[in-house]
Amino acid sequence: MILINPPVTKPCEPPAGIAKLAGALSRQGVPCRVWDANIEGLLYLLGQPSEAADTWSRRAIRNASGNIAALRQPVLYRSAARYDRAVRDLQRALAVSVRTGRGCNIKVGLADYQDPFLSPLRSSDLLQAAEHPEENPFTPLYRERLPALLKQGRTGLVGISLTYLSQALCTFALLGLIRKEHPGIKLILGGGLVSSWLQRPGWRNPFGGLVDHLVAGPGEQSLLSLLGREYGKEKEGAPDYGGLPLPDYLAPGLILPYSAASGCFWSRCSFCPEKAEANPYRPIPVGKVIEELKTLAATTRPSLLHLLDNALSPALLRALADQSPGVPWYGFARISPELAEADFCRALKKAGCVMLKLGIESGDQGVLDALDKGIDINQAAKVLHNLKEAGIATYVYLLFGTPAETLTQARQTLDFVVRHHGAIDFLNLAIFNMPLSGPESGDYETAEFYEGDLSLYTAFRHPRGWDRKHVRRFLDQEFKRHSAVSSILKHDPPVFTSNHACFMQGMFLSVPSY
């Protein structure tokens, strides 16, 4: 079997989804090959001869290989200005490479893909991308690589992992090409985005003539079942990254992604997609997690572990504090009593934790209570300062425009950030989207949000008039302009954001030696 990660996603770490599936298949003795068409595709476009009329584009094209090499070296990350220029120049070189080739109206970036005529939110547009794969800029690479992969794999099965909207149009171009040029192949489509589609109210499969099987949720059990193999939790194990081009990713050393659980252990927040889609929490036993992390660290020698869980459970955090995986790591965590203990934060730092991403969402306690976040804002402040004192960076996520919020509450969030800005290293600012499948959506007057039958969100009438237009105006004209906020935002790595944040200047200076 062949497992494929299609373009376009951030090319800074290997794809965890197909590595997890490859591990499951190999333990069952199923021959399997993996292809990260994302990193290979982006490097392919950046290597194409391009012409440009303006100075910036010519410089970006000329320096593309040098900037790729620089992003793989730690020294670049010690200068925010040099890092910023390297990333933006690569973005420009990608844009020019597509503009001068096929699909010249398409915009490709290091983390995005936009077609002015086709939307990933419309099934008819995805089917059109499949019908005309020659219009996709990655198709020459697909045509070059697929015959050899299919021959080496000696298989009639191809599985494609579709996780993000930015991958959708390229995924369907690939599906269409395989269906046209290799008609005997059975096509299996899974991944996070597909799982969300299958949970949409009134879902009807529009892709039956193209895709043989759609897989929801973690794919190991479904895939093994399709292959006629037995699945059991006792046979689960670590992901297999052996078939992926680990030196090629755009990071100063290997970032190794790992999921210790699917779903969310809290799963109570209002409007949460995991809750709306009724995704169960499936953790791997913490002892097994520690064992697998140590084995992966020893065999792949990464510079950084990226723990992918929606939130690391308190039990796993305690286990990590007690038993270092032997390599620096970061991930999402909830504000919790454990993190409110200074000694515990210091233990996490000693065990290799270099950054925690924290979904605080709001600085107003009333908003947090209305959303059932289970967060005490005073405890959140204590956690931020404990982590700062311990030397662990914080990447704080804030959410504006929820039904419980007004301008007054949004200003409370601004006040919280200003008061604690010294303990916040990075900020992510988001505007609330109402999940289409969430039970709460029925409490509000809703309307079409994005035009398309595959949209996962719906527009709604805010009960207090705090609509998206007003939220954007507040963020642009008040929140981001405050000097305490702007000083944090300017540190955020462009495009790669939290994936590269740990590598920025000084972040690793106090990390223990392993």
C-alpha cells in the first residue's frame, strides 16, 4: 500500500498521520510505502526555472536554495530580521514559480493554496480539480513520481491523508490523475478534514464515483479492516517515520510530531469542534507514551518533539515531568492546578519542556464560564508567571467574538494581556466561528457563512451585536496597536508560527543537555 501526504501544509516536520498508519501496517506485516508529496512538491516548485520583472522576485528566485538551506540551520533563528526575510522570500519565490508556469492564476505559499476559480468548500469544485488535474501546478511531479511508487509498492491501494483545507484541491487533482492514468488503483481518503465532512449534518457522499472509501477518525482500524487484517489495541505502537525524507524539512533539526491521544480529555467547551463532532477521547497509556517517545528520540535523534494532542492530559504532564523523553518538547496544555505549582513547572523545564501553548481564549471570567472553559483567570495569570520563571515559553491563544463576549469583555482580555505581557512570549488571535454541527448553533439565528456544501461553519447573529466586522475593527485599531501587545506580536514567526517559535533567539539556551 502507498500512503500519501498531499500539498500544501507547513513543510517543517514530517506528517504524523501517514507515519502512524505506516507503523500500524508494518506491525501487521502489510507492505507499505509513504510519500510526503507536500515537502517534495514545494521543493520541486522552488527548484523550477522562473522569470521575474521586479527586483524582489528576482532576488527571491536567486536566493531560494540559500534560504532553504538557511532554514535548516540554527544560526538563522538568532536573527528575527534575517529569518523573516528568508521566509518571505521563499513565499515570493513560490508565488513566482507558479505564476510563470501552469496554473498561473493559482497562489501557492509555504502553508496555503488558493485557486481564484475553485473553492475547497464546494464538492463540485473539488470534482472539477479531479477532472482537470493538468491545471494543478504539482501535477508534473505527480506524473513523474507515481509510476515508480506504484511499481515499487506492487499494490492496488493508495491512501491519501487530507487534514487541512489548504490540501483539498491538490488532493483531488492527485485523485483525478490516479483515477485517469492508473484506473486499477483503489483510492482511500481519510484525515482530519474528511472526518469533519463525514460529521456534517445531512452528509451525503458526493465523491462516490472518484474515491472508493472515505475513512473517519483515526484510520488504523478502518484501514486494517479494508485490508482484511485484525485490529486490536494491544497491537498498536509507535509511528514509523523511516520512509520519510527527514533531512529535507524546513527546520534547524528534525521536529518529530507525536500524538498521545485523539479527541480531547476536557471535551466540555461550548462550540468545540471535537465536542460538536462527538469525537471520543482515546489516550495511549502514559507509560507506553513515555516508552515510545524515548525509543523514537533514540532512533531518529530529533531536535524537538511536537506533541500534537488537543491538550496534554495532567497524567501525561506528570509522567513527562518524572521521565524526560530525552529531547526538548512542546505542545498544548490546559490551565490546570498542576501548572499553578511553581515546582511542577520547574520539573517540566528540567524534563525538556521548552514551550507550552495555552488556550486561555478570554481575559474575562464571565466569558470563560459561559464557554465552560474550566479556567480560572487568576490561576491562568499564575500559570503564565510560573512558566516564565521556570524558563518555559508561552504561546497564548485568544478567541474573540464568541456569543458571550461584548466589546467590554474584549477590553478585559486586552487588559489581561497588558498586565501579564512580560509572561507571554507569543500570541495567536482568532475570531470565533460557529461550528455547523454544534448543538449550540440552534440557539442562534444562523445563515450561510462560506458558500459551499462542505463548509464546517455557519454565520450567526450575535446576541449583543458584537459581529465579525466590529471584532476585526477592535483587533486592528485597538488591541494590536497597544504597545504591550504589538511588542509580543512582532516576535511571531511568519507562516510557521508556533512550529518554529521554539527555535527563535535564546529559546534553547537554557535547555538541559541530553
